[in-house]
Amino acid sequence: MGGGWEQARDISRRVAHAIAGAGRAGVRASRAGANGTVRAGRATARGAHKVGRATRRLTYAGGAGRTGLGRLIELSAGNSAADALVTVALASTVFFGVPVGEARGSVALYLVITMLPFGLLAPFVGPILDRFRSGRRYVMAGTLFGRGLLCFAMAAGVGAGDLPTLFIGALGVLVLSKAYNVSRAAIMPSVLPADITLVSANARVALFTLVTAGAAVSAGAGLTAWLGSAVVLRVAMLAFLLLGVLAVRLPRHVDSPDQEEEGEAPRWRTLLKVGPAVAEAVWANLALRIFSGFLVFFLLFLVQDKAVPWLAQPVAGLSFFDVPKTIGLLALAAGLGGLIGAAVANWTRNNAPQVIVLVTLAVTAATTIAAAVFFGLWAALAVSLVTAFAQELGKLALDAIVQREIGEEVRSSTFGVVEAVLQLAWVFGGLVGLVLSLTRSALAGFVALAVVLTGALGWLLVTRRGRVRAANAKLARQRAEAPDQQRTETPDHTKPLTNPNG
């Protein structure tokens, strides 16, 4: 019996020693893990610091740090990232949650309910902003703070399944986002360095906003899948509130004094009052936006219905591309096209943005005709890339034309009208794409839009030629009348002088 107790005590001592050894090993492992976590955190912080310094060098290059353009670029990049988070959060609740069989009706309803009120409200944004030219920093900050509050409300609506709150919040975010873009575009000439053109400055802003938006979409998708849409909306709320503080800290010279002439009625801008150069650029961008909206929904539903050749009858080498992968490739091509358009505009030193607008329209029309003839996976990817490229480059050129041709007192009004018209054109093109996708024929859709693009290009070229001829004829008349007027006004010294007194 005594031997049994001795064995029990021996076993218990061994177990105790083993537990103690395991505890010490766990403590050492936890310390090592903590040290590793600290080292990893420090390495991440150092990497983020280096990336921030490199980004600051890019945004402040070419004198942009002195004029305030660098701060505006950083603010716009953060604004784009926060908007992307909101889009991802809402997409998982409103759009992708709809069954495929009901997607057409739901998307059409979403476009009509969300975009049409925006189209009615957006023209009023510009005149309101023109009234507050002396406080543009605070207007921009107000658009950011307002979106932060709307994100808070939508986060609560997601948990309760409150669709009216989500639709109203989405509309408010869209209107305030466009108001921010209008204000940003209106103040661009006031922060423009001497060595940078308007097209290049706009392109630099667009390039950084596209990159940050792409990164935010990836991060937002991961956070949405992990934590849910409500958490992502709350993250976007914090981002908007922080950006609002940064907007107030923009340089003071972005604000201009309100100098309203006495007795002058407020001027509202329409497409008939912006001048021929701006109107030409707007009409070209309208054609591009209609085609862009058409292409997004037309290709989306053709792919979902498997009404494209590589999905309807898979061939060797293309059977790998199923519906999700095809949609992903099309989205990747569109994103890459936008980046290329912004990069090309940033490198462009051309002082004739009107030519850029017409060239982008011509390239899009030619690519659409080629896609209609040789439609397939690679043609669809090519037309998606070229359309996004042309839309980005054409819009940057349009912004430069408006900033150059329109006076500061009505610049925001002009941008407000332009943004509203372009947005409605994109919605109209999307609805046309929804309808034509019912034909399940890629040829019919691309031929119809190729005719529209080619007709728009031809009309713009004819009107431009007529305008140039009229300007040359007017200049020729002025040159012809100048010598006659000079001979009339110049005294003839060859005649003998006579004494009037005889």
C-alpha cells in the first residue's frame, strides 16, 4: 500500500513538473509572440511611413505643395476611398442581394428612384455653391460631415432592414458627393501651379482617387464579408468626419471674395449659355457617358444570361472563364482603362483639350464598330478598357475647358449642370442597356451604339468646321476692313496745303 502511495506521489510530481514546464514554455512563447507582434507592428508602421512619404513627394511635386494642390489631391483621394466604402457596403445590401432573375427590374427601379431625384437636385447645387465662394473650404467640409452623418443613419438602417432609409441615405450621399466634386473642380484654378496645366492637374487628382478607390473597394469587400455592411458604413463615417477636419485646413486662398455686382441678376448656366467650346466638349462627353452606362448593364446581363459566345458554347482555352470570372475581368479592364486615361492626361502637355475630347470619342466609336464585327471575350475586354479610358480622359479635358472658359462667379453653377447632365446620360444609357440585353444579341446592341457614337462624332465635326470657317471669315473681313479704315483716318500729305484766307 505504501508503495502505491509512493508511485502516486511520484506520478503527481511528474505531472506537476510537466505542467510547470508547459506553463514556462507558454510564457516564453507568449513573450516571443508578443515581441514578434511588436516587431511586425513596427515594421508595418515603418512601411506605412515610407509609403506616406513617397506619396507626399508625388502629390507635392511640381510646386503643388506651395499652392495647396497637394493637400487637395490628398483630400480628394480620401474622399474617393470613403465613397468606395459606402458603395461596397450598399451593394451587398441592395444590389447583389437581389436574385438574378429579378435583377433587371430591381436595377431599373434603383436607377430611377436614386438618379432622377439627383438629376432634379443637382442643378441647384452649383448656384448655391456660387453664393458661398468666400467659404468653399467650409462647404467642402460640410459635404463630408453630412455624408458622415448619413453613413451613421444607414448603418442603423442596415441592421433593421430599413430600405427607405438606405435609399434616402444613398441619394443624400450621392448629392453631397457631387457637391464636393463641383467645389473641388471650381477651386482647381486657384491652386494650380505655374508649371502644371489644368488637364495635368485634374489628371493627377483623378489618378490618386482611382488608386485609393480601388484599394478601398478591396478592403471594403473583405471587411463586409468579415464584419458586415453596418461596420463598413461606420468606418466610412469616421473617415468622412476626419476628412471634414482636413478640408477646413485647406489654404485660405481657395476661398474667393463674393463680389456681386449691384443690380445683376443671378446667372444660371445651361448648355445653351456656356459657349461653343464648352458645349462641344459636353456633347462629346454625353455620348461617352451614354455608351458607358449602356456597356455596364448590357454586358453584365448578357454574361449573367450566358448569351455570349464563350459561355453559350465554350471552346478550348475559354472554358475557364465562367460568369463570375468574366464579370471580374470586365471590371478589371474598366478599372485599368480609367487608370490609363488618368495617367495619359497627367503626361499630356497639350493646351488644346478640345482635340482630346474629339479624339476620345473617335477612338471609342472605332472600337465599338470593331467589337460589333469581332465580338468575343477579348473584344468585350477591349471595348470595356477603351470606354473607361475615353470616359476618364474626356471628362478631365472637359473639366479643364470649363475651368478655362467659365468665369469664377458662375463656375460652380456650370459644373453643377454638367455633372447632372452627365449623370442622367449615364442612367439613360444604363436603362437602354437593360432593355437591349433582353434581345440576347451582342451584335444588335453594339451596332445601335456604334451608330449613335458615329453620328455624334460626325455632327460635332461638322459644327466645329462650320464654327472655324465662320471665325476665319470674320477675321478675313476684319483684316480687309482695317486698311480701308486706316486710309480713311490717315491724312493725305501729298496734296498741297491751301490758305483758307485766300
